[in-house]
Amino acid sequence: MIFEYAPAPESRSVVTLRETYELFVDGAFTPAEGGEYLTTLNPADETKLAQVAVAGPADVDRAVAAARRAHETVWSRMPAAERGKYLFRIARIIQERSRELAVLESMDNGKPIKETRDVDLPLVAAHFFYYAGWADKLAHAGLGPDPRPLGVAAQVIPWNFPLLMLAWKIAPALATGNTVVLKPAETTPLTALAFAEICQEADLPPGVVNILTGAGETGRALVEHPGTDKVAFTGSTEVGRQIARSVAGTDKRLTLELGGKGANIVYDDAAIDQAVEGIVSGIFFNQGHVCCAGSRLLVQESIADELMPLLKARISRLRLGDPLDKNTDLGAINSAAQLERIRELTDTGEAEGAERWSPACDLPRSGYWFAPTVLTGVSQAHRVAREEIFGPVLSVLTFRTPEEAVAKANNTPYGLSAGVWTEKGSRMLWTAERLRAGVIWSNTFNKLDPASPFGGYKESGYGREGGRHGLEAYLG
Amino acid sequence: MPVPHTAFAPEATTNRALRAFLHGLPGVDEVGARARAQDLSTRSVKTTAKSQAIDLAISMVDLTTLEGADTPGKVRALCAKAAHPDPTDRTVPRVGAVCVYSDMVATAVDALRGTGVGVASVATAFPSGRAPMEAKLADTRRAVADGAGEIDMVIDRGAFLSGDYLKVFEEIAAVKEACGAAHLKVILETGELATYDNVRRASHLAIRAGGDFVKTSTGKVSPAATLPVTLVLLEAVRDHHAATGRHVGVKPAGGIRTTKDAVRNLVLVNEVAGPDWLTPDLFRIGASSLLNDLLMQRTRLSTGTYPGPDYYTLD
Amino acid sequence: MAERRNTRKAARGAAEAGGGTGGPAPARLAVRKTYKLYLGGAFPRSESGRSYPVTSDSGQHLANASLASRKDARDAVSAARKAFGGWSTRTAYNRGQILYRVAEVLEGRRDQFAAQAVAAQGLSRAEADRVVSAAVDRWVYYAGWTDKFAQVLGGANPVSGPYYNHSAPEPTGVVAVLAPRYAPLLGLTSVVAPVIATGNTAVVVTSETAPLAAIDLAEVLATSDLPGGVVNLLTGRVPELGPHLAAHADVNALDLTGAGESAVEFERAAATTLTRVLRPGPGADGGEEAWLDPDPGTARMTPFLETKTVWHPVGI
């Protein structure tokens, strides 16, 4: 018999969208001086969600000045324990409003409600909760007896985990006594603006958190603004390079969390069903819009013929569609531009000789959609094995020996994440030791936690976010 | 194409060959298996899908009474319930089978004649399995002779845990022979096997030895039929089918009390083994109190109001 | 300072031979040392064949140093990359033993280094002794760090789930070090020792004006069981070598201490491949006395370390 799950949509009624959103500067929502707006869409159906102010240079000046004032007059002078209590309060409000935020995130981003509800939002609250507790314990963080905040942090975040990336940036910055000006991504500004409301609700002093919406130009104006002490960026390696160049010669501290082309190594003694799950979550979690995605499957040749049918059967079970349906595994691609890039690179993979496979999968008529895709017969020389696709496209390569697996895994300019699947402990540790990547998931994948440092080697960036290590980026 | 792990059938059945086969199976990562089961348990099954799932679950129930205090009267009452779970609503399907001790088989067969509900009997010194082989076989033969169409045997967990796979294998094979035309369900008592690796090995051992079903638990040991355990069993039958083309059934038993539990099991079946297994021929749920909860949820769906327990028969 | 190509005809100072122009021949003619590069464990001349004269603080000619070229820098990066695998996977204990051995060998040659410091930098003998002692002690200091920094900087992370989660620092790889310009021994030691103590390998551009101590130190390194290629010393000019090292895609990190006015340009060049950059600190252009702090801590190690976090489920 066929067991069809009936639609199970999460209610949108928990979200009240405003038609227009302004910038959040110095504790208040104020229009951009240029009077320009951009429109943010629901990528699942291309409907307009809201129009959002575009911050220009004058707005950046204003926000940086507000942050400076807040830093000097309030935030850095406050007893650290009190600072921490603001963060605890924010964490609690996020928990209270988590369903609303999850729905809003799914609408603006296109990711499934299952993920925003069960992954993003719990992690967002946990991140604030974690760093809240650090605020009055910084002298014990191993960064010197009297670590000092840097001042004003300019923070630019991507669209793949809008609110989670905001939490990764803002929580440690605030805990350490810095104030922030944060720019959310052009296509996903809404949860950051909801967060601004939460700051108001928490009575956070004006200017401690400023949210400037806009596109690339706004981001550039912010990271190049001379009035900040710190730049933290998560996004593409290309933009990361520009930012690294632009802060050269300044006293600004810089952390970058950039792209990746993570290898997921499956040895022939792996727990095969869990490896299949790990491969699937490695590349299809968040539609593959994950910098630490396991986008290169390196499977030991001796087990490839056994693994691939299981993997394909499993992928065939993925449910693609309405992001707000609780049973959706794979949501919408975030934007038309990203969809185009995924298409282009995937087509290239096919043109270069890889075999392309997708399960039978009905794509919705409107919105941006891409079926889960597996490219087999990929070699290191193919573009799809080297360039970050940032979509639900898995490249499959094989290897014969552990040395070859490690060599192939490391044969990339990136170094963010990698996975290892083996039931043999010593081989796991041997492999993990040799992988040049900042996060190694062995017998699991795409696990995140506020206590766990995250960040890359090589061109995946520098600095760590999360854990005790994450404090270092915001203390001098 | 290399032969999948699970396709290997030991030619000469020696303990050594069995051990090599079972220990050559891929391991099961406990955390990963739990996470997968947890993830599937968040599937939201509502409205039409839920009605369909409830009726399917009812038809898969092995309505069970396995008490020292069982009497012919109790068994007859249970049989009446099995044939007509809701006497006021004839659209409710009958359950899959009634499951009783072997000495109650004749009573159950009598009570169920003409209803289409099967009679399953536990056998082989249920629940411990600690009895001489002759006694186990006699128990089985008697139940079959009295008309049981299904035999739920227990494996010798002691032998399994001590590494004597051959003994377990031979017992299952012998009981299978004693079953004749009756279907054999092999109870692994996963709560005593301690690891999912063992659960996977025991599943394949039971399948190799001729079991028609693998069943999680006796219901007398906790934990019983947890979702991750059922997941591992479903993977075993899925892999066996892929390797040989033969369908083996799965029966979680013990601890499945609510409609939500039952639906989660069906989701697991659907997404792990596949829709082929969504039939009472290949999936059963061993339970007693579950049935009334399914009936209550059925009413709730059709009438829109919450019913009370007094509106459903005790047995 | 003049650059010469295979010529040895510049005016010589009188310091070592003990005679001025036209004086009587010494009873014994001193044997001078040819200062070459230290590259991959060997002492080659610059592939360019160039050298440059090195003078003392007071302007007297001391020796000719090899003038390293772009290709020497490239070769040094290759040598450092080749040595990285072996050096980074040695046990921390073994690296500590070798760094301590460097201290031992340096201690045995303190007179030579002190005399060098007096001649080259015009230090008093007492000042020179103090600097040499501090340099020896600096090697001892970092010898002790090799098997401790991972414990200090890493650790277990209490994630909320059934996972063992652990972070540990690892060497970033090949580090290009532009050594302090005016602190040729203690300053050099202070920037190189932390780089290799943590398992990195180094390509070092030594003080342009006072490069001789570096090559003398290379002789110490070469006789202390330090594998070839772990430290590569290039004597020459930062403005010539720096751009190639900063932009080199196989350099993982860049220490700009001795970059002088080129620091910003090099930082920009490094951005192209996201090379880690340690900007010049406040004492970067100080003399040896700027490097006397006996406990520099972890500040010169952490910029050349990557934190690797490993997750593993905990189950049966």
C-alpha cells in the first residue's frame, strides 16, 4: 500500500509581517537616509514578504557612532554579571518566541520548518545562553588576567542560517563587552529585525545592538568603516579575501568563516546505515546551503557498490516541498541567483563526464527549487569536486586506501569540515589527525553546539566561533 | 558487483561460519540509529493519512494476553474483541491475530473460527526460553496441532550472548520444522541483547535460520520495542530482501500503547523497509492496550470530539 | 648597501685580520667564514650567486652574506613544506628534546655569539652576554612549551548530546617569518622558536643589516638534530623577498614583525590566499632589549595554530 502523509503545514498565524521594516539604530527603528528599500521574497513561492530599508554610508556612520557611544558610556562600564543577565534574558525571549521565529525564518529563507524548529532556533537560544554565562568569567578564559573588549564590532552574516549566524556573531561580542553593528543578508533580513525587537523587549541599552539591512554595498560600507575595531564575516571566500585586504593596515581584528568543500570519508567497515544518514544530512541538510557541508563523498571503492543503492534509496525518500510542511526534508533554494549557480555548476559536472542522478521528484511550479542530486564518477579534476556548489548536490569519488582518502580529502584550498566513518577507533583518530580541517565529524555529520569551536583551516577562513575559543575574537 | 554483506549465506553451518557471517555485518552506531529513529518520529501524520494509518495499525495488531492468570474466559473475551474491535462500528477492521500461550490455542481457535483473525501462540518456554529442546519442540507441535497459524518462539539469549550462534540457529531451524505450515516469528528479546550490533546479528541469524518474522520482545523485559530497535530489524529485513528477494516480516512488541507510538512505527516501516511491508502479512504490532487507543483516536477523527475510555470495551 | 654579483673586491674592514692597509702581515691569517643561506638543512649559496657586504654597527666590514633571491624563497617554502609532515607529527616530547638540544649547543657557543653581538651591533660585552643568555633561555622556554600548549589551548567541550567533543590546536603549516630588523639573535630566536615549537616549519628572512648571527644560529640548528627544512634562513632584503612570501599560496601564515613599512602591502598580498597574518607588535622595531621578557606566554604561538574540533558519538 502507499502511505501518503497528508499536508501538515505549520501555521503562519504566529507571524505578523509588517509591510515595511526600517533600520535598527540606537535602540529605535529609523528609516534609511537614502530612502531606498529592497524587497524580500519567500523563495518557496516568490511572493513578496516585506520591504526592507537599505542602509547607506550615512546610516553606517550613525550606527557605528551609536555603537561607540553605547560601548563607552554603558556596555563596557556595566558590571559583567549584569551584561550576562541581558544575554540570559535575550535567550529566554528567543525560547518564548521560538515558534514565531522558526516560521518567519522558514518563510524568508526557504528552509524546512523541521530544521528551523528543531535545529536553528534551539541552537540560537543555546548560543545566547552559553555566552551569557561567560560574561563575568572572562578572566578564567585563558586569555590573560584582565581581557578587555575591543570596542565596536562590524558583523556581516550570510543567508543560510540567518538567525543562527546572528547569534554566533552577537552573543560572544556582547558577552565580552563589545557593541555591534550587524548586517544580515540581503535575502534574509527578517529574523534579524525580529531580533532587534527582542533587544527592545529585553530593554537592552540603545546602541548595543544595531541592525543595518541592505545588500553588498551596505556590507562593504560597514566592514570598511574606520570607526570599528573588529570585523567578523561569514560568507563566501571571495568576499572574505576582499575584506582581509580592506582591513590590512588598520588595527581592526578580523575573523572570517568562509566556504568549504568538505570531504565525507566512508571506510569499508563503516556502520553503513548511519553512514548513509550522515551522507544525507551532510549534503541535504539546509538544501546543502551549508559551508561545512559534506559535499564530496569519498567512499572506499570496495564498498561503493553496496553503499550507493542504499544511499539512492534513502535520497528517494526525501520529501521536497513547502518549507512550512512539518514533513518537508528539503526546502527551497534561497534565491534565483543561487539556483542559477547550482544549475550552472551541476551542468558543468555533467558536461565534464560525471553521471548525474536525481530521484523522481516533483518540483513546485513557483519558487526556487532544485532536486537532490548525486554526481558519480567524479574525479578530483572536476570543477564539482573543487568548487563550492552550496546546494543539494553531492559529488561522489572513490578511494582505495586510507592514505589516498586523506590525500584526496586534503586536496582542496578549503579546510572547514570533514567526516570520517569507520568502526575502528584507531583508524578514525589516524584519519582525523591528518585531515586539514577545523571540524571533524566522525560517525556523525553537521553537528553544531555553542560549546564547540567552529571555523576553518586554509581558505575556509580564520578564527573560531563557539566555545571558549570563540571569545578570543572579541577580546584584546 | 561485490556481494553485499548480507547476501552471504554460510554454506556449511558451523558456529565458526555463522560467527564470521554475523561479525562481518556492518556495525550499528547507537547514537546514529537513535537519531534516525528520533528524526522519523517527528513526522506529522494528520487527517486522512492518520485515518488510514489507524485502520492499518488495527489490522496489524496481534492482540495479546500472556498472563499466568489467563483463563479460557479471558481468552474468549479477547477473541471477541479481536474480531470486532468496536462492536458499534462495523467499519473497524479486525486485528491481525490473537496471541496467547500454547495451552490457550484451542480455546482461541474455537472462538475465532470464521472471523479471519489468526491465532498466534508463544512457544519454546516463553518468555525465558530456558527449557530442554524436546520441551520447546513439544510446546510448538502442540500449539500447531491445536490450530495455531503462527508461532512466536524465543531465542536462547544465553547461547547468543555466549557466542554459541550455532545453537541458536539450530533451535530456530528445528522449531521452524516443527511449525510445518505455521508461520514462525522469532523473538530476539532485544532488551537482553544489550547492543544494536547484537540486535542486527540476531535478526540476520533468525532470518537465515528460517524465521518468517523477526520480533523484538516478549513484553516481559524492559526496554522492549523501542523505535531504534525496530529500525534495526527493519533494516535487516530490507537488506535480506535486497540480497535474496525474500520478504521477512517484523513485529515490535511491548511498550507500544498509544496511537502515536503505532503511527511512528508505521512511518518507520514506510521509510526504512518501504511500502511493501505496510501489510499485516509483513508487519505486526504485539500489544494489548494499544487497540483501545487506536479506536479512540479513530472516533476522534471521524466525529471531531474526544471520546472517553468507558465507551470502549475492556476486552 | 651595495649589491655585488660574484665579486669580492669591496673594501675590507680591518677588524678580523688585525691589520690596516699596508701594515705587516699577521703571524697567522684568520680563516674567515663564508656566510651562506640555510635551506632544507644545507648551506647553499644563493642560486642567484649574489651576496652583499655586512658591516658592523660602526661601519666596518664584517663579511659578505648571501643575498637571497625570489627563487631561494621559493625553494625555502618547498623545503619547509616537505619538512612539515615529519616535524608536525613528531611527538611533542621529541620536539621539546630537540629545542632543548638547540639551547645546549647554543650555550656551548655563547662566546662566539657574544663576540658576534659585540662586533655586529656594538653591544658591550655585558649586554651581549645578557642577550645570548636570554636567547639560550628562550630555546629552553619553548622546549618546555612543546608538550603543554595543546593542553593549555585545547580541551573537552561539553556539547549537549551523546558526543565526545574535543578541540586541540594544530600547527598551521609553513610560516614565513620576517624576523625583527634590529634584534638579530634574541629577536630572531623569539620569533622562530614558538613557530617550530608548535610543529610548524619556518621560512625566515633574517635581519637585513645584521644577518650573521642568524647563519651562526643555523649552524647550531643543524647540529641539534633539528630536521632539515624545519627552519630555513634567508639572508637578504625584506622588500625583495617579502612580496613573494606574502603572496605564496603554499605559505599558511606570515609573521610581519620585520616587515617595516611594507607590512600593509604584505598583509594585502596575504589576503589573496587567506594567509594568517601576525601584524608587527609594538616592540617590532626595537633592539634585542625589546625581547628580554622571560615569559612571552602563548602570544607568539596561537597565531600559528589552528583549532581542530573532533566529534564522535558515545554509544555501545
